[in-house]
Amino acid sequence: MIVRSKQNVRTRLASDIGGTFTDVAAFDPKSGRLLLGKTLSTPADLADGITRGVEKAGTTYADAALFLHGSTIAINTMLERTGAKAGLLITEGFRDIYEIGRINRPDAYNLFFTKHVPLIERALCLEVRERLTAEGDVDTPLDEDSVHKTCDRLIAEGVQAVAIMLFHCYRNPSHESRVKAIVQARLPHAFVTASHELSQEYREFERCSTVAANAFIGPRVSQYIASIDAHLHRSGFTGHFLLVQSTGGLYESKQAQMQCVRMLESGPAAGIVGAQALCRTLGLPDAVAFDMGGTTAKAGVIYRGEILTASTALIGGYDHALPVQIPMVDVFEVGTGGGSIATIGPTGALHVGPHSAGADPGPASYGRGGQLPTVTDANLVLGRLGADRFLGGEMQLDTGAAEKAIRDHIAKPLRMSLLQAADGMLRIAATTMSYAVKGVSTDRGMDAAAFPLIAYGGAGPLHASAIAREIGMSTLVIPRAPGHFCAFGMLHSDLRYDLVRTWFTRLVDASFADLKKVFDALIAEGKESLARSQIKPAKTVIAYAADMRYVGQEHPVTVDLSPDVIRKRDRDAIKDHFGAVHARRYGTSAPKEPAEIVSLRITVTGVMKKPPLEPIACGGPTPSRDAASGTRPVYFAELGKAVRTPVFARDALRARNRIKGPALIEEYASTTVLLPGDAMRVDDFGNLIIAVGRRR
């Protein structure tokens, strides 16, 4: 093992593992340099892909003070149903609560509708005799014999994980804690998780679904984190290993091994944190962040400078969703990425995604055995990707294989030309991805067309203009190194602890003294967690919020509260703010109706020092000769034909350079497409600011 003194440990290292690529970003505060590396993900040994990325970035683990990591392993394990065989222990009489759920029926006239499928089968949902009241008092004492009997059953079934969810444990966790101790003693090799450790809110089904998800993904994710940790230390790393939560904040690896469900959306959250940092630099109060990688496309919103979050997420879409009751960035995700496979459905319609070719075998053009047509293959056939310039020329693409895949599987069956088939694939992909943008903006009561679109991910800049035209957006921002942007976003993440307590009271009856006691207890808990991390932040920031609703409503909205409003005990200000949030979310409010508080929230943030965005050299309106990389034929549906299109090297562009579409701007891990009618300028920090042309 390599051991280095703390004086030499200085770099902040970040790694984002996606379904297709692994990205690495390293920031050296001494030199101010940002180092980048990108490699194909290695499913058989994900740590190997990180190491290759670190080597490509020109740094080492041993030089890092912090290693920040985000991964899709948690969400993929849940969506692909590849988790552990798990059991659920629940209060006697409520065995079926997980399967019954909320009985949502999103499509009332669909005769083939099927509801959510639980992660834990009913046969392994076992009852424990106990009961607490809604106030947390003991109604029926815990029958430990019933716990031991369920353990006998779980041992006989060979479960790998156990979820525990007892009624009203958010008020009093004593029964859950005792049950967990018994289960851990009886099943020492199982992953055991209790609901009060993850959620301190009411709603039994949502808490049950959350702890079940944590148990289902827990063994695989915790082993994965432990293997990364061991790999880091074998490689000479002596710093702190932190993971990105679904909120975009950071938490310790040891905590992540037990609360795996908190990192479901770690990669997308990091990208939105990066977009927020970019907005602050550019002075943009609002923006939609759009991330398109090899497997999926995701979107989130920065509104009035803050990232929009949700207290509960529906994993798997509304129709068949499994709720997870933890704070996370409000992300809408669709199964469309560079590796998404195009197919023809039984009715003869062309579909793109959600199945992906991934990294192995990958798109047909990768030459790794893939034979099905993907979005990447379509971009290559249309000329938007250069076969000899992919990943800076490190990876040669096979144009012939891409053409064959599209011709055999799409063009011939649909009796279309090769170019029409490839263009059709991209049009369908753009429409599908526009749903992600609308899902976090229009569906939340905001006008997507009024927001700039920050597009990143390896494939985001290829499709951003088409998506913007689909929605009516007028401005695009393509950040520097968009293919590494999620890893870059991790460098802007902070230590963060979100805490919540259910606290039912009507606003007019609320005791501000009691409210302050709850907030103070949550703040103390958050600061204690921050201290345990042994990382000294630059400063600590406390944010207050409350979940509120009108009396008689079922679902609340989260309302940010300023410390001044609490200190002044200003009920009217709280009510007005709630009404404004409700109106934005639902398009209406009822100022004369009484409101009530459901839960109180605290976010304790340990603010880390951030790498600055460095300005680039200035030039004139016309790019230099060094920036021109020649021309190649590119097919544009807007023109109805392929035309010789200028290609520019992004690294050689300078601030104030301007380019009109059609044009291509290439860089190491991404290509930006300017459609006919688009106009691009380079800002002082090297971002591409694109005025989107009108859709024809």
C-alpha cells in the first residue's frame, strides 16, 4: 500500500458511473486545473472502469483528499429487479399494505392495466405482534416470540435482506429498534434495515415501500460501495470517500452502505448541481438541466437559483410506481440515450428505447458484437458523428455496421431510405426526450419555453436543439466538457443532511414555541451527523421548510420558510407563501381556506470549497483557422438532404466567436449540432450559447 503524508494530499476526485460510460473529473486547487477522463463502463468490475478513467485524467488516487462518487447501480438494481431475496416484517394485521398500495388507476379505461409489482413477494411479508398509537404510546407490547418465529421462517427461506416496518414508529422507534436487534442476532449475514432510519414521516405504504426498496437493493449496493472503498485503499487513497445522494448532497460511504436508497438518483442529481453552479456564474435565475447519456435522458429544474426537490419519488413511472419517501432532486427520466435500441412494434410503428445496448455489446457501430440499431448509429449514419473522431479519435466507429443495422431492422421493413430511417429514429428520440423536460417544468406549473436549456452528457448536445424546437425553447447552453458534466457537478456538491418530522397542526393553532423545539432538535441531529463526517466545511447553512396543505386535502406541498418568518411568528406570511407555492404547482390557490402543517423539515448543509469556472481567451466573431476541422456531409431533415457542413474543434474556439448553423462542434466526449437557423456564440467561460432557430 502506498502511504502519503497529508501535506501531499490535495486533489478532489469525482467519478460518475453510467450504464455506458464512466466519467472522471479531478480538481487540483493548487494549480487550478480541472482534469478529465472518460472510458467505457466495465460491468464485470466497475472499479476497473474508474481506475482507467483516473489514469486518463492524468492523476492518481493517492493524490486525492476527497473521492466523490455517483452511480446508477442503485436505481438500475431496482428497475431491473436484480436485487436480493428479501423479507418484510410488519405490524400484525397489515401484511398486505405493501401489495395494496394506494390503488392508483391512472388509466380508468385500460382493460389491460396492471398495478405495481412489489419488490418483496407476499409469502415473505410476515407479521409481528405489536402496536403503537399515533402518538407513539404502546397499545400492544412487542411480542418477541413472534419475532423469533418470523426469523425461523426467514432463515428457512434463505433471505439475504430483511425490511422492518412497524406502525407509527416515526413517533416511537423503540419497537423497530428491538426487532432489528433480534433479527441481526438471528440472521447475522443478512442486510437488515428499519423504516425509522430512513423516513420520519407518516404514510405507512410509502414508508413500507421505502424500506422494502432499501432491503432489496441493499446487499448489492453495500457490497459495491465496500468494494470501491477497498479498491481505493489498495490504490493508496488516504482521504475521505463520499457518495452523492439523490438530493445532490454528499454523505459518508459507511452511511451509504446502510441507507442505499438515498443514492437512487445520485448521477442525475450531481449533474443538476453542476447546472446550478453554472447558472450562478452566468447569472441565470431559472433553467432546465438536461442530461442525455448512453442509456437514459434526465431533466431537472433550477428555479429562482435553487434546485427543485421532492419529498417522495415514484420509481418506475406513475402507472406502476413504487414510491420512495426520501428527499431527492425532482428528476424526470426517460429510457432514451445514445445506446437506446430502435425497434418496430407489432402495429408497424417505430419505437426508440427503453432498452439499451449499454456498454457491452454497445451500439452496432462500436464493433463489439452489437447488431441492433441505436441512436448513436443513427447519428453516425446521418454524419453528425465522425467515425474517426469519437472520444477524440480513441475509438473508431464502424459506419458499415451502423448502416447495416438500420437498413436491416428499420429501413427495409418500413420501406424507407437509410437516411429517412435514421432521421426518423432521431425525431422519435427527440420527442420522447422532450417529455422529460416537460415533466419537470410544464407538468409542475412552469413554462418550459421561457427557460434556457442546459444540455450535457455525451449525447445531450447532439439532440438539444431538436428537443428545444419540439418544446419552443429559444436558448441553449452547452457547458464546457459536457460529457463529464455529472462528475464535474460532484465537485460542486456539499455535505448535506435532510431531516423531517411529522407534525400535524392547523396553521392558526400552531405553537411557534413547539415549532422551534422541533426545528432545534432536527438542527442538532443534522449538526451531529455533519461532525461525524470528520470533514470541516467552509461554513454550515441551515434551511427551514414545512409540508403544508389546505384542510381537507390529502397531499401537501413543501414550502420554504425563512428564519425571519419563524422568529417573527408571522402566520400570514407563511400562509401567503404556501398559497403562492400551491398556485405554481397546481395553477390555483384558495386564500380564504384554512391551511395546516403536516411535517417540518430541516436541511443542514456543510458548504465545501468549489472549483472556480475559469474564463477562456478572447477572440473575434470569426473562429480562427485552428478551430476549423474541415467539412463533411450531414443530413438535415430541415433541408431535406445532406449538405457539406463545417466542423469546428471546440478546444480551439475563443470567447466571442460566433457560428451559424448548420454546423458541428466537436470535442473529446461530445458533439454539438447546430441545426439550420441556429446561431451560436462562445461566452467568456467557454460555454456555447445557442439561439435556437424556429422549427420548420
